[in-house]
Amino acid sequence: MSALTDPEPDADADADADRTDARTGDRIDDRWDDGLIARSRRAGADEGEDDTGSDGDDALVRAVSGVGSDGGKSAAPPLSPEGRALRARLDALRQLVGLSRTRLDGKTLAEAGRVLDEAAARRGLSPQHTVVAVAGATGSGKSTLFNSLAGVQISETGLRRPTTAAPIACSWSDGAAGLLDRLEIPGRLRRRPRETSETGALRGMVLVDLPDLDSAVGAHRDHVDRVLALVDAVVWVVDPEKYADAVLHERYLRPLAGHAEVTFVVLNQVDRLPGEAADLVLDDLRRLLDEDGIALGEHGEPGATVLGLSALTGEGVGELRELLGQFTQEKGAATRRISADVDRAAVRLRPLYVADGHAGPEIGEAARAEFEDRLAEAVGAYAAGLAAERAWRRNAGKACGTPWLRLWRWYESRRAPRTLSGLAALAAIGGRGAAAEQGPVEEEVTARQRVEQAVRAVADEAVTGLPEPWAQAVRETAVRGADRLPEALDEIAVTLGAAVAVPSAKPPRPAWWPAAVLGQAAMTLLQIYGGLWLVGQIVGVLEPRLLPPVLLMVAGIIGGPLVEWACSIAARGPARRYGQDAERRLRQAAAGCGRARVLEPVAAELLRYREVREQYAAVAAGGTKLSTTRQ
């Protein structure tokens, strides 16, 4: 049987494997993957053994190849409730990554992407197989346990450290080639167990012996890390001397605490512990696992299995084999492993999507109103409304004022341009022209500062309680929207603001306006008639009667201002409403510009955050452990 433990591949077998089909050009893979049985068969033939005598060797050890199988791919059975829940979570995680790709950096989403890729790869392979890795530190006896479970010497054991240099796989049934290809285990390192009465209980299991996790060779540790990320379950083998090793707990067990349901922790070499020492060490091991955050499967609850055994003497190995058989027959290890990976990714992504104490991001009505008020202040809506009100009252005064007052105002308006031009000339001579030019610039800067302050205030209100990446995205959206906002508001102020402040057309007149004009005309006629009557008496044309013309003139002189005063009182309400309407139009124009450029993009960004938060909730919804029948 020495040939059965020789790890070197046969050169002739490798040469045979390179043959190709002359018709199809496909490679013919009919070799024994490990090269061991081929040499055993030839050795038996050289010794004159019958071909039928090699059947016993074939049953002991042979390679797991894809020939005569589905290559690890088979029709997926109907999904269990856990499988459907996991599929929904994976779909939500995929949408979450898609929605977040332009908002978060690639490194942040790398783990979630890896989980999706590995889940897709595993779900595309055989669901009938369960891949279990045997991992442990140097000298823990994991290779001995591996051989004991297989019932044959497969993995090399000895005092030389490290002994296992590359992962070795043992499969209890066909169809696992795809899974082993995914683990990058070459064909020469794929084995079959000894055919015994207990083999059927482990049918469907693929056991992988890993190199030492604390090996001095870096490539060995790389093998361990790579395979542990891909297997469905792990059997951690510890010994009484190194069960509390910091490398084991800090680098592996603690980060994988969420994978308790697919974890077995066995204390090997209990035959070296006298009396009740084994129970004491097991209790201390459970304490350390509890400190690592690993749930223990005690009292029927789901969690990690902890037991003691001796791979050398066989004590407790049968119990482990029974547990692994039950675990394999459930065919739920892959689902639980992927679910644990999703849980782990969800925990790491939580700070990016969930802010404690924040029910839901939105721009409140108060913040919107304050933003619109600041923009209205920036475009001078209130001042424009006052100007419109004054314009309405001026028009009322022109229409309802006394002719003499209107004549005086006309005269003043004729003199005003010349007066203002003279003042401007004096100001230029006095050197104040630069200051006059500086005024509008300062006013424009002030308006720009008001707009920036309004945008900053509404952005701060919108990001209250948001996770930092999404808060930054909302702020950047607000800043981009406000980039050309001051110029747009300036255009509104120049066009609409000038139109309402100095309207080209006269404001609408109320219904009583013609009566007021007629009354003012009557008062003027009374003054004129009374004056002419008095002049006629003075020149002797009319009979001297001083009182009637004087009374007519006094009535006209007093009645005219009274009519004008009454009209000014009556014009206050319409003028105020006209000014308010002008202010409202300018305010609405500024608010519409602000909504289109700032509020709506910010609201869209907050809506995207709500969408990704809902997807994250769907991802994290299955954070509770999946139910299992494993005791």
C-alpha cells in the first residue's frame, strides 16, 4: 500500500491526459487525477495480479473527476423557504450596489460585489454537495482527523512542519468537479474515501484538508484564506496547547462569528488530557468562543458545534462523522453560508445607509419656506412690491389730483432730469463716480451671498441625520444646482422686477375711478366759474354780488383736495393689493427657479437614498439566523 500514499503524480498518466480527440479536438481526460491508482494497478500487474484484484484498490482511493458526471452542475431543486429568502436578499443587495455605484467609491462596495459574485458562482454549482474545510494550526492533528473521516491515508501526516502544503479534497460522491475547480484544487489532489458501511451517511460531502493557518510559508496561509472564503462549512481543529491561540481567534474565528451555523470546533487530542481535564478545556474553549461572539449550538439552538475527540484513537470521531452526515443531508449549508456572508456585508454597509434616530430624509415645509423667503429677499421681491404699490398710488394721484397740483408735478418732472444730470456731473467732478459704480457690485455680491446662504441652509436641513456619504452627495447636488442660480435670479430681477416696479402700462383702475375724476373736474369747473363771475363783477360787466362767486371758488378750492384726499384713502387698499400681487409674482418666479435648480435635484437625491435604504432594509431583513434542524 506504499504506492497509495505517494503524493507524486505519474508522468505517464500526465502524458496520457494530454491526448485529444482527432475528430472534435476536445481534450480526453481519462487519467487517474492523482496518479496513485494507475501506479497501483501497474504494480499489481507487474506482480502478476489479476485485473479483478484491483477493484479493491479502486474502492479505497480514486480521483474525483468530471467524467461520467455533470461536472458539478445539475438541475437545481425547488428552493426552500430559506433559499427564497436568500434569493430576495441577494436581489436586494444587487440593486443596492447598482443604485449606490455612482454615490459610493468602489472600495466601499467591493465586499458586497464579492459576496454577489461568490453567491452566483456557488448557486450555479451542485446543490447536492456540501463542501467542508478542515482547518487548524500547526500540530493540531487536522490531517489525521481528515484521514480518519476518510477511512484511508490520504493527507500526509508527520512531525515535519508544515506537513500539508496544498489543499487536498476527498469527495464521497460524483458530481463535485465544478466545486473543486472553483476551489482551484488540481485533479491530482482529489481523492475518494474508503467504501465502508458508513460511507453512505456522508454521501454528498466534499472534505478539504487545508494547510496550517499559522504556517511560516506565506503561500500556505494564502491557500487557507482563499479556500475559507469559498467553502460551505468549516471544521476548526484545535489542540489542548493552542486552542487559545491569538492568530486563530483574532484572524479567523472572531471575523467569522456570524458563520456559527456552518462552524464546527473540535478539540483534538483529548486522549492526552487526564481525568476531567478534557471537560475543563472544552468549557474554557466555549468561553473563548462566546467572547469571540460565536453563538454555540446548545439546547437545540442554532450555532456552532463544539466537541472533543481524538483523531489518533478514534474517540469521538464517530460522533463528528454522524453530525457531518446529518449536516450534509440537510443540503442547506451553502444557503446558510451565503446568508452569513450577506449578513456580514450588511453589517459593514450599515453606517453607509442607516443613521440612528433618523426616520426618513426630506426637506420640511419650514425649510422650503425659508429657502423661498431668502431667494425672494435676494431678488428684492418686497422692495419691488413696495415700488409697485407706490406706482399705483402715483397713478391714482395723477388721475384724481387737482389740475393745479398735477400741473406742478408735471413741471417738477420736467425739471428733474436736468437737476439729476447736474448732480451727477457734480458727483463726477467730486470723484465719487467710482463709488457710484461700486454700489451695484456690492449689491450683487450681497445678493450672491444671500443665495449661497439659502442653498447652504436648505442643504443642511436636508442632510440632517443622513449617513455621511449620502449627506455629501446631497450637498454636492445642492451646490451644482446653485452654480448658476444667482445669474438666473438676476435675470428675473431685471425683467420681472423692473416690470412690476415701473410698469409700462398703467395699473388697472377701480370702478370708482371715473366718478372721482368727474368729481375733481366738477370742483375745477366751480373754481373757474366762480373766478370768472368774480372777474366780471370787478370789471363791471356783472352786477356786484361778491358772496356767490367767492363761495363757488371756495367750494372748488376746498372740494378738489377733499376729493383727492378721499381718493388717496380709497386707493390704499387697491394699491396694497397691487403691490402684494407684484411681490407674489416675483417671489413665485424666484421660488420656481430655486425649486427647479436646487430643491428638486436635492429631493431626487433624497428619493434615491430612500430607495437604497429600502433595499438595504431588505438585505438586512434576514439578519436573524436561518432555522436549522441540526441539533
